[in-house]
Amino acid sequence: MIIKNASVYTEDGRFLNRDIYIEGDSFTDSEEKVSDKTEVDGTGCYAIPGLTDIHFHGCKGYDFCDGTKEAIDTMAAYEASVGVTCIVPATMTLGEDTLLGICQVAKEYREEGLKEKRARLCGINMEGPFVAESKKGAQNGAYIRKPDIAMFDKLNEASGNMVKLVAIAPEVEDAMDFIEKKHNEVVISLAHTAAGYDTAIAAFEKGANHVTHLYNAMNPYTHRAPGLVGAAADTHKAEVELICDGVHIHPAAVRTTFKIFGDDRIILISDSMMATGLEDGDYSLGGQPVKVVGNLATLENGTIAGSATNLMDCMRTAVLKMGIPLESAVKCAAVNPAKSVGLYDQYGSITPGKKASVVLLKKENLELKQVVIEGKIL
């Protein structure tokens, strides 16, 4: 396959007018190496790497925590249709046996191989149960527990070592020990926490390097108590997730975050729940009822419960409504997440030898024109 006349996003974060060559499921560097000369016209389009969402819960009426292959498959189909080509869905705070079943099903699904017109399942984001009661947000407090290495190892083994990130509130008992002992095996993300600046700094020093949905489910940044936000800003290895759905974070706060952290350290996520891709109505998240109106999903007490927006729409919102440069937004939605969870050797850039997942967006409005996943047109 040859994609012609597109403005192609390069590894150094620029757009250059050139053709893209695909042989089999991978990018290659010349037309001579392409056996199938089928052409895709990219005139008037940006060509960007397929996006990677490392934090979302569900879509199209299904949740990862349903613990079924049907749920994962439906989610993978929807994400592929909007240009999200790699997925790392998130669990919730649930009982150990329930989480074990979810992990086992995910392992079985991945072992079946990449299905046609589906995003690739690349891992699991374990958001809970090692969180703080005081900042549980939409997590179910009945299942919160202190960080447990044996439990984590059991779940990760059941998943086939698919757990890429684990959320930890560093102030709770046994958290620091967990971080110190497991940070070389999994990305430790500080999350759902009331930790102050000093505690957060200590957690980063012990090996944490990620922050789950910055600003949400944590203490706010103030000039006398900078908290986790300030600690992350001061820790240059720390990367932070942002939900740019227009609900979770004010556009001015998004712009300020890019000025503080730069586009090397920001990862756009959707944090989407099962209502994404469907009409307004009543749904659930982690076994708790959720009402969705437009982009706003809330529990009965008014707590925001994930988003109802996919990652591609979040990226568009960041560019078109929040003033983030497209080059930066693509980096934060395609490149940085792939790097964060160890996928960048195969995904996250349009580079010869990598898997040929690419999305064409119309230049005038960033609307989707075409998705290619590992060499196959959707």
C-alpha cells in the first residue's frame, strides 16, 4: 500500500509532505519494497500515527470490567473506528476474584491475535484497588485495600504480564514499599490520592514516574500546598495524564499545564466509560450507576465518573477548542503513551519497520478520513 500526498507526522514532531510505504503489516522505506501498489490518496490530509489510549474503561455499552471477550472486542472495534489503534483499558476498584477474572479474559483475548478492524489490545491499566478513600472519586470504596504485592503479582500473572500501569495512593500503608519493590516491573502511577508535596516527592524518588488524570482525584495546587501537582512538576521524569474532553479540566488549565510540563511529559487520555459512542442515558461504572448528559458522566452524588468522549475527540478538542498546537497534541496522544507503556519499538510513529497503523485527518477540521491498522484499511 502507498499513501500519497499527505502531510506526514515525523518522529521529530513536524509535518512533511511525503508518501508512506506499507509492506504487509509494517512501514517500509521505499516504493520498491511494496508488493501491493494499492494507492490511498492523502491529499488535503494530515497522516498521523494511530493513537494509543492507556486509560479508558469502556465504550459502546461495554466496560472492560465486564470481564468478557465480547466487551473487549466491541471496545476494540469502536476504538479502531475512531483512529485509536492501540488500547490499554483500565480496571476499577473491585474485588480480587473479579479482577482475576478480568485479567484472565484479557489474556485469552490477546492470545487469539489481532482481529480484523480492531484496535490491538496492548496491556491493562490497573486503576484500583490501591487508592485512598478520601479521593476515591468514582471508585467503589467497598473494595479499596492497601497496596498488596502478592495480589498484584497474582493478577499480573493471570493476565500474562499484561499489566502496564498500576495506580497507587502513596500516603496509604505499604504504598512506599510497593513502589520501591515493583517500579522496575510496572509503571507506578500516583492516583486517587490526598498526598502532599513531600509524600509525592518521596514516592517519585522511590520509583513512581506517572500521574493518573492530573488535577482529578487529588488535592489542588496552591501556593502554600503544591501537592502532587507541584511534586510532579518538580520531578522531570514524571509524566502526567490529561483528560481534554472539555469537562474535566478548563482550557486555561490545559494550556498552563503544557507550559509547565511541556509536550514531552503529557499523555492525553480519554478515561471514557461505557456511554462513549452512545446516546445520553443511564449507565454504570465499576458497578455504580452513572448518568450521562452530553460529555458529562456523573455518579448519583454528582462526582464526575469518567468521560463520554474518545481519545481522538479529546485530541481534537485540545487543538480546536483549547489552543494546543496539533504537533503537540499528536505527540501526547500517539507518541508519549506508546513510550510510557513500552510500545514505542512497534507503535507510535510512522517509521520503517514499525507496525503500519496510521490515521488520515482532514486538514480543515481534523475529521477522520481513513484508518489503517497494521497494514489493513478499515
